[in-house]
Amino acid sequence: MTVDTDVPQLPFRRSNVLDIAPDYRGLRDRGPLVRVRTSAGDLAWLATRYQTAKQLFADDRLGRSHPDPENAPRISTSLQFGGPTGDFETEPELHRLHRKVLAPAFSARRMRLIADHIAELASTTLDRLATLRPPVDLHEHLSFPLPIVVICELLGVPVTDRDRIREWSWRFSSLVDQVGAVQAAMEMHHYVRGLVTEKRENPGDDLLTDLVAAAADHELLTDDEIADIGVHLMFGGHETTVSRIDYGTLLLLRNPDQRKALQDDPSLVEQAVEEILRISIPVEDLFPRYARSDIEVAGVTIRAGEAVLLSPSVANMDERVFPDPGRFDIFRKSEFSHVGFGHGLHFCVGSALARTELRTVFGMLFQRFPGLELAVPFEELRCNEDHWTGGLVALPVTW
């Protein structure tokens, strides 16, 4: 295949902490699937349009593993998303098994059952926030503590270990300290592996116990595999929600008409959360996939082994699907759903939990703190550029 010498180089620079890099719109005009050079220097296909991204999210010919991982295209220096992971031969079966055993724990029905408890935790967190003298870092006192407690309780991880989990997560997500990231991954795995042994001896009413019980019927669910699942849930189960609380708050503060509408009518919280999920961009979310076989899509042939980048944020900014996509509008009407949680085979298993937490927070926050506002100029807010989880360094507020 002839390689275009005029290949855009990632990453693109954003103009501020809220807006997506404008370069993506230019690529979308070039086509639905465009060749780019990753920050690691390798070539990959980037899905620039909503329909193409949605189609590829659901395509089982794409996966996270590669038959020759040592020579696979690299995406970045990220330990988690920098290149291929998993075993090429067992990935499809393991992926189906993971979804089968995890789906009941994260079902919408299960979330409805624990919604009242999440509301109690949120109310308690806001009570503590109210005792502080502003200005206060909302990230430190709301966005982080609530999701970490929720995921710890759901998994059966001692909440008293939340500071250790936070420190591990920070090191694990580093883009500049590879040695530290690997060490953090090993420490998290060892920690959860110990919990797996403990749950086998002393079962609890939690997800790790459920996974241990399921292992009796699934030989692929070894203790090490359960520990890997636990690490990814412990990490991913709070990091995404932390960032969305930060960004949702910031979006509402920057759009006072939308904030007032939500304050006046809290029943709008569900649609407000969906718009937050569509438009918030805490990180350059370029999720890597590798073609397991040749794929024809959008007039392009993706060859087996080539890398494909799927970005919910880029897809959700497709003006062909969402008119004036950069405008935050909790009254937005569309026949299409955002792909903030992916789609199809790779639809986020924890989406119902994230939605429950976000609806709880934004149903309460501006009712409890009607005078909430930024304590620093918007232009002073910064992203964590050295970590692939991104997000805001801090969100100083006053009231």
C-alpha cells in the first residue's frame, strides 16, 4: 500500500481544557477514515466520523491484541493504551466471558437497587464539602472521593485503601515514567490477587466474590485473570467518573443558562448528563484496535495487523450527526445516541454505574450550592497532560 507522505502527526493541541482540537474537523472533511501518525511515530487509521466509528466499535474483526505484539504499531507511551494487550488466540473468548460474568453486577437493574445508597454517599460528601471554607478544590473534595468509595464498595475493596489506589492509579497512568507505571501495575495486581484469595476463604456480597464463584464454571477465569479484571475495574471504575464530574461542573458553570434550567427543573438531570457525556473531553481518548483480518469500510481497506484509533470524543463532535456540536445544550434532540461509552461489543460495561453517579451528583450539586462558581479564571485551568487519563489538575470553586 502506498503511504501518504502528508500524514497528520498526533497529538493535536487543544485551545483550552474544554474544546476538542480543531484539527479533527479538518480530518473529518478529508474522509471518514484517515491515515495518521501516532505520537509513538507509527501509522494508524483514525475514524473521524460518527457512523464509521460506531460501525468499527461493533466490528469483531477489531481487537486489542495482535499476533505479533513486539512489531505491532505503537500508539503512545501509555502502559494501558500504548499498544496491543492480551493474547491473540484467546481474546475473543475472554472478552465474551468478561462481559457475561460482569454484566449482572453492572446492569441497570442492579444500579437502581444501589441508587439510594449512592445518593446517601453523595449527600454525605456534599455535607463535608459544605463545612469547608472556600475556595475549595472540587476535584479533591467531591469528584474523586465519591467514585472511589462507590467502586471500592462494589468490588469488595477496603475503602480505607483508597489513598493507595489513588497513588497506584496516578503512577499507572503516567506517560513519562514507564518504570513507575509498570511497577504500579504489578503492585495493583498483587494487591487484588490477595483480595481474590481472601474472598475465596471469606465470601462477601461484592463483585470480586461473584467472580471467584464464577471461576468454578470457567477455566479461563484463573485467579490471575480475576485479579486483572479487578485492577481494570478498580482503575477504570472511578477515573472516568471523576473526570466527568469535573467537566460536567465546568460545563454548567460556563453555560449559566443551562445551569439555571437544571437548577429550576432537576428532572432535566438525565438529559444534562447525556450531554455532558457527549461533549466533555477530559482526555484525548484514542482507543487502539488492531485488525484481526482485512476489513473493508468507508471505501478503505484496513489490512490485518494495522492499527485503528476509535475516539468517542471525535465521533461525538461530528456535525453531520450533532448540529453545532461544540455547543453545550441539555435540551439537544437527536435521533442518534452519543458514543461516549463506545458501542456494540465494546460498549462500556460500567456505563450504568457512571450514569447513576453522575445523575446523583448533578441532581444535588447546584441545589446544595446554588452560588457555585469558579474561584480562578477559566484560562488558568490545566489538564494532566503527562497522564493518559487526562482530566483537570484541579477545579477551584467558591460559593
